[in-house]
Amino acid sequence: MTRPVSDRSGYSPSYLAATIAAALVFLLYLLTLAPSVEMWDTGEYMAAVKVLGLPHPPGNPFFMLLGHAFASIPIPISYGARINLMAALASACSAGFWFLITERVVAQWIVARWQRLTAAALATAIGATAFTVWNQSVVNEKVYTVSLLFFAIVSWLILQWIDNPESPRADRIVVLVCFLLGLGYSNHPAGFLPVPAAGIALLAIRWRTLLRPKLVAASLGALLLGLTPFIYEPLRAARFPAMNEGAPTACTTQIGAACTFDKVTLQRLAFNVNRGQYGAKLVRGAPFTAQVGMWWLYFKWQWLRDAHATMPGTQFIVAFIFLMLGLVGGYVHWQRDRKTFWYFGPLMFTMTLALIYYLNFKYGWSQDPGATDVDREVRDRDYFYIWSYSAWGIWAAIGLSFVWEQLAHLVDRARWHEAQNPAPPKSNRKGVVQKPVLSWPSTPAFRLAAPIILVAVIPFFANLRSASRAHHEFTAQWAHDYLDSLEPYAIVITHGDNDTFPLWYAQEVEGVRRDVTVAVSTYLDTDWYVRQMIRRPIETYDAANGPAIYRRRVWRKPTGPPLKMSLADADAIPDYIQIDHPQVFRQGAINLAIHPGYLERNQLVLLRLIKDALPERPIYVSTATTLGLPLEPYLLSQGFVQKIIDHPLTDTAATPKIAGLFLDVDRTKELWDTVYRAPEELMKEGDWIDRASFGIPYTYAFTGAILAEAMLRQGDQKSANAIMDRVRGIVKAARIEGFPGA
């Protein structure tokens, strides 16, 4: 039998216990904290925080301000580690609030304080060690752990309002929640996700609240006040920081009232906040069933991150256990505490099925690998569901507590039968055997059944290796290697996130090779990015801290921006031009055949860069980042970047053509021997979990392999063997299957 609903007499929030739980979670995150930058958006956000800039839309203004303030605290660790520490602290505080929320929910039927605290501790352990929560909490990849903290605080406050919606402080809670929703939105649009659940709870508990005009007006005012950090965007954009994505300002030379309050500023700000540059999805990215399948794939990761698919059966079983625990916990929540379920149930629906439908993702990067005819996301998007996986810990803990309770019932019944033996069970007057009446298991029974709660620590042990980012230095060193592959005052055309954002981090946070101009190919088709390139100041090359290979000559500092055009000229570049007949682009000895069709804005900008910057500045492209222009005869591989040469290349001993690339053997050998240090960091880490960014370590292996081939052609077997030994170490650490010669 289940216990009757309690009046929760004697219950009060265990703030001290919640603080201890949060502190233990924080200690776990601290021990597994990333010391620096990682792949994907980590470098972008760290650099933007450092320069008080604007990352990609919607700009996350609250996070920029909070991160800059936190990272300014003189903690004796690197700047990047401080921002990672902020992510860990936010997530740990969230765990403390989930502890309080779980304790409050189960207090409706659990009287014994030690049992309530145990259930709350189970929720904290499960939610905090779920893979995505843990992995995102030890490095600040984006803004999601701060969003998670807003979720948890708002949820706790709403439960406080539900308990006493007519108290004098109830109205203040409503106003505070509205303020936090607005502030959370200025951190990330997900800050509004609790709104539907909060509205349903309000209607179910006390709908008359909506009939009070003063309270409604105060709440709307608080919401707008929470949104005020968005003022940061046009004000800061007009100061032209090094990172100014979207540039939501009409000011062109300096900040001023006229341009700040201009209609153009308002339009650009709205476009930025609404993520206009990414366009609207008018059709489903994938069937909804496939999108739910993506969520399920990532759900399986949470409890056992089997990154290399070595134990899919075990992963499925563990995931099924936690799925059922959560569903049982949700049912128990509905049965035993209907009031708080009116908030938490809709919240879970919003963070799962509703969010899945709204995000409208294509197939996940790792989803259904056998399906080759589907569009995929460029990476796995599990971080978008961090809130659901974190909160799932509450229902999973309630479900686990229920299983614990039922096992304790069985123990008590067994003890009762043993106590009655050998006397047969008594029958009532109708001859029906009476069963023992057990309204709640005894404390000894709970203790005997306690081993079942060890299920809660499965995610900790299963994810310890894959979620931890302790001692990860590869990405930071890769950025150094990349920038030092480039000659002084170079321009490099990068492809996207992973060959761009670590470079921004190295330049803006660590001050490495600020003389290099990083031009992102995916941004060259925007007007604001071209303006940003023109405005970028020319930094003097620091020869003393640069590689020794560039000390053989004096490098002349450029006299102007890489694009010799005004801001007005840059804005006048069309989105595309139509080519009706074959044409030839000529710059010195460079002759590019342009076939009929279209030249898009990013191609036009690259051609203008070649025209304006060569030969004053070296121009490089990342591997395969030619934007569809026929540059191959003019590309010379130096390490893992390709330099645009002002004449067609031929296959010679100094520049042999290997694997379709002309290789600068001497420069690549010098880079490989004296500059590249990231492979050793990779080998120390010993694994590469994120398969979507697999191309980064592969580039090292490929570079080494073609360099070894060049050494063999020169008859240098010893150097070739040494290079391939290093390549094999890279291949083993990154788990590159089928790599030739390794």
C-alpha cells in the first residue's frame, strides 16, 4: 500500500544539505575541468567575453557581461579556465536547486527527513553526471549551463508560489520569476522555455491571478527589465570590438546618439536577436520520428557514453532503465503531488517533445550512420537538450525511490511472514486470507533494500572518462600550430567553426599571432564581416615570440587593410553576379577561368582579396576551402595550410605533387619538426570522443603521411620512418581506422 498524502508537517527546505550537494558536484566538475579552450564554439565565446564583443546571433548579451565580470576575478588560473570555472559553478548551483526541488516534491509523501534527503541526493547525482550535463559543465562551450541555472531557480520559485499562492510574498515571487525569465532570455532564447509550464501551473492553481491588472503590469515591467541587457548589443557594436558578429548598429565610424537610435540600428538588432542570418526553416529538417530518434540517441549517451560503439547492448539496457525510472517517477509525481506536477510535467513536455518539434533539426551527425541519403547536422546537438537530461534526474530519482520503497515493502512482508511462521495466516469471517497492512515500510526494511539506489551512480562511473576534459590541451596547441603555419601578416581563409574559433581564442585571449587576419569563408557573404575586416587594426608581428623559421628575413608591415575599399564600397558588393560567358580573372601571373553561372558574394570578396592583398600579404586557405574557385594550380601546401602562389605550380623535387597537392617539402618539414606540438597533446589525452571534429587530428596524420612520402622520394628513409612513427601515434590516439601505412 502507498502512504497517504502527507501534510508535509515538519518539512522545511534543507538549504545546508543542498549547498553540500552543490559543493560536491562543483568539486567533481573542478577535478574534471578543461584547462583551456576546446573545439566548436568554446573559442568563439571565450574570445568574445575577453574583448566584450558579440558572438554569433542572438549575441547572448547577459552572458557576455557576466562572463567578462567573472573572468576578471583574479583567480590564479588561465583566462579560459576561469570561464570554464563559471560554467562549472553555474551547473553545480543548478544541481543544488534540483536537490531542493526533489526534496520538496517527495516531502508530499515521505515524512522521514533522511529518506527525503536520500531521494534529493539521488536526483542530484543522476542529473549532474548525465554525460551532456557533465561534459558541458567542465568547459564553457556556449551559454547552456547558465541557462540551466535560470531554469532551476525559476522552477524552485514557482514551486514556492504553488505552495502558497495567496501569501503576501506570492506576488513578489511572480514578479521575480518574470524578471528572471527576461534575464534568462537575454542569456539565451531558451530562457523562455519555462513560460508554458509556468502558465499552466498558474491556471491550474490560481487562475484569478491573471485578473489583477496591477500584478500583470508589474510582471510585464519586470520581464522587460530582464530584457534590458540587449541594449548592450548596439552600444558595444558601435565601438567595433574585434568580434562583432552581426554588427547591430548603424554607426559607421564612431558611436553616437543619432546612429544608435536610427531605424537601421533597430532593424539590424531585431535581425540579430531573431537569428535572421540563419534563415527560417519552412519545411521539416527530418521526419518528426527521426527527430525524436535523435533525442533518444542522445538520451542513451547520458547514462553510458559509448563513443566508439563498443557496447551498444549494454548502453541500451542502461538507457532503458533510466527511461523507465523517469517515466515511473513522472507517474508517481502525478499520483502523489498533483499540484507541483502541473508545473513540472508540462516543463518536461516542453523540454522534450515540444522542443524537439520547435528546433526542427536535420538528422543528427551520429544518428543512423547507415542512412546516406539524408541531410545531417554538422555536429551532434545533444547540448540543446541539456535541460531535459538534467531535469530527468528528478523523475529518475523519484522512480528509483519508488522502486526502493516497493522493495522495502517486500522485505517487510517477508519479515512479517517469518514472524508469523509457523502459524498460518488468519482468515476473516468470509474465509479470505488477510494480508499484512503496511502503510509505509519500516526503516530496517529501507536499509535492507538500499543497495538498489546504487543504480544512481552508474552514470558517474560510465561517463567519467568520456565526460572529463581534465588536462585537455590539444585544441589550444592546435591553434598555436595553425597560426604559426602562416607567414607574418598573412590572411587565412578558414572553413568554419573548428578551424576558426580556436584561432580567435589564441589571438584575442592569449595574444598569439595577432598579425594574422582570419577570414571565415562562411561569413564572407555578409556585409558586416567585410566591414569588420576593413576596420581591423594592423598588429605588428612579434618576431621574438614567433617561430624560428620566420627569422631569416625582415617582414614588412602592410600599409593598409587587406581590402582596399571603403565601407560604402564593401556594402555595395552584390549578393551575386551573373556570368553569361566565360571570363578570366587575372592578377599578376594568376589566371582563373570563370565559367558561366554565378559568382556569389563570398567568391567576389576572395577574388578582391587576391587583387588587393597580393603580394603585400601572403594569402592562405584551409584545406579544400577554395569557395569553388579554380585555385588548385596556385595552391602550395605548407604544413596543413595552403598558400596561394602568384604563378602556376609544377611537380618538382622541391614541390612534389602528392595526393593531389603540391607540397612545400622544406617548409612542411620545418613546421613538422619545430612547430607542431599538438600531436603530443593528443597522444597524452589518448582518445578522440567528438567524431564530428575528427578532421582536425586527421589533418595532422595526413600532413605527416604526405611529408613521409616526400622524404621517401628524396631517399631519406630515416626521416620518413620517424614521421610515420608519429603519424601512427596520432592515428591510434584519434582512432583513425584504415589509415594507410598506420
